[in-house]
Amino acid sequence: MGFILEIKELKREFVVGSQIVRALKGVSFSVETGEFLTIMGSSGSGKSTMLNILGCLDKATSGEYLLDGVNVKQLDRDALATLRNKKIGFVFQAYNLLPRTSALENVELPLLYQKGVSHKDRRDRAMTALEQVKLADRYDHTPSQLSGGQQQRVAIARALVNEPVMILADEATGNLDTRTSYEIMTLMQELNQDHKKTIVFVTHEPDIAAFSSRTVMLRDGIVQRDTPNANIKSAREALNSLPVSDDYQIS
Ligand SMILES: Nc1ncnc2c1ncn2[C@@H]1O[C@H](COP(=O)(O)OP(=O)(O)OP(=O)(O)O)[C@@H](O)[C@H]1O
Ligand SMILES: [Mg+2]
């Protein structure tokens, strides 16, 4: 299989007053279609900066980024937005859902920006995405009527609705307890294995990285190490081996 993304000597500098912050100092790696990559590193190491560039939400100061073989530098704003919408689904730590808006409508949102999608198509595709995250029965609930883990699943459904080839997630389990984190990781492994989605998942936590097939460790804006995971853990097994507690409700 080919590379879904390739980055070469990527640098990102931020000018803050008279200072230059070098967030990425020349990062190179490639991700094959179908991989499940985690990006780790301490706070300030450049993880979010990296992911925002991979998601075409930000541009590198220098270096190359090829998304599915296309050099993003050569695209104008509209072409870049189209490519991003087609290829990438983004999941954030803060679920970024619209309040007072149903789960279904939140998931429909990315389709509103697409021409030629009928109202019915939009509903159908959003329902399919909600089914993928096992929340179809909550389609008419607003975010405040859902748990944190359920809200994150709505956000994942929103990322899936355009049928992207790649999911980028920035600390998507950062606000969740262990059990709910493992539920989200079970879903991520399913999306990776059953639906063939490439996943790039930023996390602080080694036990979350253990569910991925490879880890890139960033340190001060450079790759400190890039290692395949020989012993990928099953999130479902990890979930099932947690002690059962009445405090939790498993949906
Ligand atoms: N818009 C910005 N303007 C100025 N500096 C920035 C900006 N965004 C990030 N930085 C700086 O770049 C460096 C990397 O930040 P980044 O947010 O990528 O780190 P991170 O690894 O995601 O950290 P965390 O784990 O805390 O989320 C930091 O020193 C940060 O202060
Ligand atoms: Mg970050």
C-alpha cells in the first residue's frame, strides 16, 4: 500500500513579538495507508502543531507535506479545503459540538458545506455515521443530554460523515476516564481494522499508545524515536479486564 502522508523536514516557527518560537524543527516521517499511528511527547513538544499541519488547518514554515501524493503547498485555499474535507476527519479533545443542537444535526454539519447533497442524503449519511459509533439511538439528544464519552462519539461520527480515509485525533481521550477512554480506543481499533481508516492519534499516555501499531515520539520539535509496536494491545480486552463497578454505566 502507498503512503497516505509524507512529511519531509517540516518546520513551523511562530513569531511572538520579537521572539521566534521553533515549534517544529525539521520533522520527517511517512504514514502508510491503513496504519494506526500515535504521536507522543511531553507538553510543548509540538504534537498539536504537527497534527494541525497534517490536517491542513495550518501551514508549515518550510518543508514538504504530501497528502495522498499531493503536495499541499501547490494548492490554493479552495482546493486545500476540498482535499481536506474529502480525506480527513478531525477529532479534538474538547468535543467542539454545537450546544442545543441534536447529535444528528451536529454530525450533518460537515455535509452542509458540500454542494449537491440533498437533505435526505445528509440525514441518511449522518445516521450511518452515528450507527458506526453505536449512538444511533441517541440521534435526537443534545450534547448536554449525553455523557463525555458519548459526546466524543458524536464528534467521531462527525469526523466520519464525509467518509475520510484518515482520522486525526488530538488528545481525543484527554478528558475521559479510563473506561471511557478504552471504549473510544475500541472504536478507533474497529475503524482502523474493519473500516480501513488510517489513524493518527495524539496522546500523552503510554497505555493509549499501546493500542496503536506505531509510535512517533516528539521532543522539542524533533522526532526522538519512531518505533513499530510489536505487541499491539486489544482495547476491547483491556476494557473487559477493568474491574466492574456500579459507578459506571456501559452503553
Ligand atoms: N499559535 C502559536 N503561537 C505561538 N507559539 C505557539 C503557537 N502554537 C504553538 N506554539 C508553541 O509551539 C510549541 C509546541 O506547541 P504544541 O501546542 O504543538 O505542543 P503540544 O505538544 O501539543 O503540547 P500539549 O501536550 O500541551 O498539548 C510550544 O512551545 C507552544 O508554545
Ligand atoms: Mg497539544
